[in-house]
Amino acid sequence: MSAKVLERFPAGSPRGSWTAEEYAARRRTEGQPATVVMDLKSDAFLVVVPTGDED
């Protein structure tokens, strides 16, 4: 599965993943299937939406 990153939020922020979750919730109300994932390598929460596999 491929995904497009809509936004990045630093994991070390005082609010943790809340800002990422709030951003994803706003995208979902707009009809985008946004999900929050953790990127351990960059220590950030990513808001992603799936993209079609182009195999």
C-alpha cells in the first residue's frame, strides 16, 4: 500500500500526537481517509492518506 503524507508533526511537541490527530480528524470531515502514523526514523507523527498502487 502506498500513502501520501499530508502533514508532519514533531513527536516531541508538548501536545504529543494531539495536533496530528486533530488535523487528521479535520481531513476526515472533508472526506479524506486520513490516518496518523508514527515515523520512528524522523521522530514525527505523519498524517497520511492511501494512494492507489500503480504496479
